[in-house]
Amino acid sequence: MAKKTISDLLSKKECKVWLESQGFTDVKPAKNENCDLIAKNDNKIYYIEVKYSSKEKGEFFG
């Protein structure tokens, strides 16, 4: 039986919206990095790891 893969894409989208509401810009998926998202705020680059608790709703924390 194949292993079921659970995507965190919805959580990343929700986190992107929240980050933008907090003043972050250029929020994008991190490619070839050890994090989920990369964003800018006050001329600084932030590497963000998204943690989520709900597969259905994409609710995130952390």
C-alpha cells in the first residue's frame, strides 16, 4: 500500500496571507532551502518554517 502524502500547501498559503497582513513583502516559497517561506520586512530577509495542526483547514502555528 502506498504511503499517503499530506501537503502543507494550504498552510503555507494561509501563512503568506498572515505575513503580508503583518507588513512582510516578497513572501515566496523557499526552494532548495531548509525552510518553507522566505519573506522581507524592514530590509531584512526572514526564513520561515510553517507548522500546522489541521490538514483540512490549513491552520498553522509557530
